[in-house]
Amino acid sequence: MAQVLHVLLAVRLMRDQRKEEAVPCANTSSTQKAIACLPHDAIVVNAARGGMVVDEDLMAALKRGQVAAVGLDTYEGEPKLDPGYLSLENTLLQPYIGAATIETRTAMGMLALDNIDAVLGGRPAPSLAT
């Protein structure tokens, strides 16, 4: 079985150089290990999947200053959000908007219309979800 490699991406603000540096941090077993390899001024950004980050580990790192801040647009157990994030001032939460483009929304609407047309015509829906 192939091993899945997850990457936790952190942005380190280089205050003296006034630039941002992406610091990829391989995480094969836990969020704690990934966070431990980051600099203390890292900003963790998760725009991939909610399950990529263990919420409790990340919130603990934010509280103790191991991570400077976090930006999340995806959460474990969406649409529910761990309420612990709401009390943290160093957390930016953005609802997932990756599919919010005109092209994607138009394609979604057309797919829905194709499904309705097929079902009303006695045919199976082309994108039937089971």
C-alpha cells in the first residue's frame, strides 16, 4: 500500500526582509510533529481538506504561541466548526469558496438541469449520487 504524504504549508513572515517565504512541512503522522518543525512566527494556511489538520493540536499551538496565526477555509466536519477557534484572535476563518466561480456555478446548474431532463425523460440521471 502506498504511503500518503500530507503537506502542511506555513507562511513565515520575514520581518527583516519584508517578504513572505513558503515553508513546506511534511507530515506523515500528526499535526503536532508538523507544527514542531515550523518557526515560531509561522502562519499556517489550510485550504486543502479539513482532515489535513487535527483541530485540537492546531488550537493548542496557537494558544501557546508555537504558531503565530492560522488561516482556514476548510474545517474538519464541515459545515460544523470547532467552537474553540472562535475564541482565538490569531485565527482567520473563511468559508470554503473554491467552487464559487461563474464557470463552476454555471456547470453545476447545467448538470442539475441535465439530471432533471434525464429523469423526466425516463432515463437515469447522468450524475446520480449514491
